[in-house]
Amino acid sequence: MPKLFIVSLGCPKNLADAEVMAGELAAAGWELTAAEAGADAALLNTCAFLGSAVKESEREIRRLLGLKARGKLSKVLVAGCLAQREKEALLARFPGLDALVGIHSLSKAAEAVKSGKSYLLPSRGPLGLPRRKARLTAPHSAYLKIADGCDNRCAYCLIPSIRGALRSKPVAAIAQEARALAESGAVEISLIAQDTTAYGADLYGRPRLAWLLNKLVAIKSVKWWRLMYVYPERLTSEVIEVMRANKSICRYLDMPLQHVSDRVLKSMNRASSEISIKAKIAELRHAMPNIAIRTNFIVGFPGESQEDFNRLLAFVKKTRFDNVGVFKYSQEPGTPAAAFPGQVPESVKEERAAALISAQSGVVDLINAGLKGKSMEVLMDSPRFGRTYRDAPEIDGRVEVLAGEKNIPKPGELLKIRISSCSGYLRLGKPL
């Protein structure tokens, strides 16, 4: 049986796509392997969200083509956002590639490997239930894509031009996929989309995330449901109430805010304002005092003044987010913001990013002081390390569990532990 290994770059949404392609390839007779050595072919799932992601994808293409040139691989295929964005131009730049698989052609992955034909279909219709899927995550933790594409038009973002308009998966199809993931051993399922809070607007005339969550929590073997990519302006009181009323939905939200200055938010074409953001956070913390909030911010957006940045810096210090991702603005060709006046010098972006990271580091120290001595439930990812509800897989922090040699924890096991010490995003604890 020929062997194929998959490299998936970028976000969990990309990994979910890679699992669909993996399912097609496995069904076609390919043995999927995590080992590069001894593989016959490679499939690279690329990211093109930022210039830095494009460069990473291109480096990996060159590396894999180098292996092919030395006879280590017979075929190299490229899938994902870069393939969809550049299409045939990517084949012209890298003539050693065998074929491309676009993000709307995942079911054609096996055919592409076999025939060497590229499949770059446009987006069309609702997102359907994957015909096949092979898990690439740990058995106990899974990603479930509920929608693809995006109807938001943030001035800095290429996603709508690459992935198209919002395409939701019907509730019945999501429930069926969730049950299959649970049957395969998943006790944690993270719901993902470009904007999870827009879920269902295209199918049902308005967002229906609350309805979907009420359907999913009926699957009792899933202990943790996790919401990712939540937009604050669409996070309704109805969704918050469903979260509050169901303990299996993690007291956790990944809610990318990008900025807090009204002037910058308006320039970004974001629907939020400083007042609405602060009100939403207050509503969340009133409903669920123990909620963990992760967010992202962009520094150095065109026209961002020192006053705008100081406002953001003070906001981060005061609000005490549990996790913060800091991104320097990237001038992406094809986005409205690329042509905006007032492009910020790279040195200023660097300075502001460092200041924001330093401020968040101080916040984490304060949060850690409050965690010490607390008892918490931990989902074990390995015999030694696990995560609390506050930590999404591969993104946030982790807990090192100091268990005895006689009772070694198993991956997927939920343990009660007491936090004994903390350093940054690593916490130490002992089983109770």
C-alpha cells in the first residue's frame, strides 16, 4: 500500500479540511503516515491569510519539491488557501508540483493524486456533511467545522475573496458528524468557522448558533463543547444563556476583537465599538463569572495613532483577558487596507507589539496568582500534560500533572487536580 503524509499549516479550520482530504485518500488505498521518511507522496495544506503564512507555505513547497528532486517522493500536491488564491499561477511558479486541490474541492483529493489533475472549484451551495473524514487530532479532542466562508468585510482580510461567502452546514448534518466524532472517542469538540456566531444566517434567514448548541449538548458523551471564532457583535444574549445553562459548554470563548479604538475599528470595517465590546464582556462575566476569554489584537493598522494604541494598551491591562494573540498589521495586496494612507512603519509596529505582549504578561501573572491553590478539572492530552476548560488545544496554556508512578493518567481522561504553581501559561498541579 503506498504511503502519503499530510502537512497542514495554519489554523484549526485548515486542519479540519485536511481531515476530509485524509478520509478520501485513505478510502482510495493510501496509507496515511505521520513519518516523512518512507512516504511515497506528500500533500501540503497551505495557509495564505498573511504574508508571513504565504512565505511559510512557499518554504514548505520548496522543501518538499527538494525531496521529490532527490527521489524521496514521487508526488507533491498542494491544497488549501494558497492553492485557491493563486490557482494555476502557483503551478507556473513551482513547476515540480503535480496538482492543486482547492478548498471547495476537498472530495477530489484522491483523484488529484491519482490523475495529476488540479481541482479548483468555486464555492457553491451550503456546506455539506463530509463524505469521508480521517481524524488527524488526538482521539479525545476533535474539531467540527460548522460553516465556511465569511460575509464580513474586514478591511485587512483576504478570507472572503479566498473562501467565498458564508456557507453553513445544516444542523442535522452537524449533529450527525458530532455523533460520529463522539463514537470515535472525542470527549472534547471545538466548533469552528470563520465566524461561528454567523452560523445559519444563509440557511435559516438569521444566525442560529443557540439552536445548534441546544441540539449538540444532547450528545452526553461529549464533556466539553468549545466555541471558537466568536464575533462580539453577533454573540447574542440567547447564545450566552445557552452557554450558562449547559455545563458541557466550556466557560471559554475565542473572541477576536482586533482593537478597541472606535476610530481604528471603523477604519477596519468592524461592526463593534469600544462601548459595545465592553458591554459584551460585562454581560459574559455577569452570566458566567469564571469565563475565560481569548482574543486577538492587530497593532500598527494604517492610521493607528499613539493615542489609539495607548487606548488599546490600557484596555488590555484593565480587562484582564486570559489569553491574547498580538499581530502586527500585514499589508496584504487585494485588501482595502493595503491602499489606506498612514501605513505605520515596521519599527513602530514592533514597538507596539512588544508593549502589548509585555502588558498581557503582567495580566497573566495576576491571573496565575488567583489560580494557585484552586481545584480544577483537567483533560489529559498525554500521561503528563493536560488542559483546563480555559485552554483550547494547541493554542492556549497547559497543566503539568504531577501524578505518582502507580496512577499514570491516560490521554482523554478527566482528572480533578489542585493547581500548585504557575509560570506564564504553564500551570502545575497534583491529582486530588
